[in-house]
Amino acid sequence: MTTRVSVFWLSLCVAQPTFAKLGDGTTEAVTAGSIVQMVVGLAIVLAILIGGALLVRRLGSFPAVVDSPLKVITGLSLSPRDRLVVVQIGDKQLLLGLSPGRIQTLHVLETPLDMSNASVSGLNALSQRFGALLQGQMKK
């Protein structure tokens, strides 16, 4: 396989120029340099397309309204398909059960959850525990 690839690139580099007939009747030489220029241009266009697709995938959708009266306070994944979510609508908070094809109100909270003092999220708690474990191992 590598022999075929190297023979192909060698033939491109030393090949005699061929001529392409243009629309106005003139001819232009097609050389290895023009082929390499075309391949590099195609690679740049493909890289821009793939990079844009990855960027859109990573950023996800943008919120349509920032000051919405409907806010998701917190959520808990029960399984890959089922979740519990606390949603605030105005001054009421609802505990919702979400599953494919069904959203059910499980409870209306009498006293709203105060998320202002919730300093540690799940990922931060994990990183803090890992940091404490690492500090303990370094002291040994």
C-alpha cells in the first residue's frame, strides 16, 4: 500500500504537464503544483466544515429568552432515560418526573429550594474529594 502511495506522489512530482482546455478555447498546463494547491484548498474547506460542526455540537442550542419566568433549578438523572427536575415557574417550584414521552408533576414544593447557598455541585464535590485524596497520598 505504501509503495503505491509513494509511486503515486512520485509520479505527480515528475509527471509531464498535461493540458486542460478552457472554456474560451485556450489551454492551461495542469501540473503537480496545481493539483497540490487544489488538494490543500479542499483540506482547508473540509477542516472549516468539520470544525464548525464540532463547535455547534459543543455549544448546543442557545437560549431563546434569558429572562424567562420558567427556570430549571436542579436535576437528577435516575437512568439514561429518566430524570427528576425541579422547575421554577414564577414563585412556585415543581418536582417533575421526566421520561421519554411523559412529563409528570410529582410534587409542588411548599417552600422553594434555596440554591443560593448550594456551593458545591456534583462535579465540584468529586473534584474536591479527589483533591483531598491526592493531598493525603502526597503526605505519605
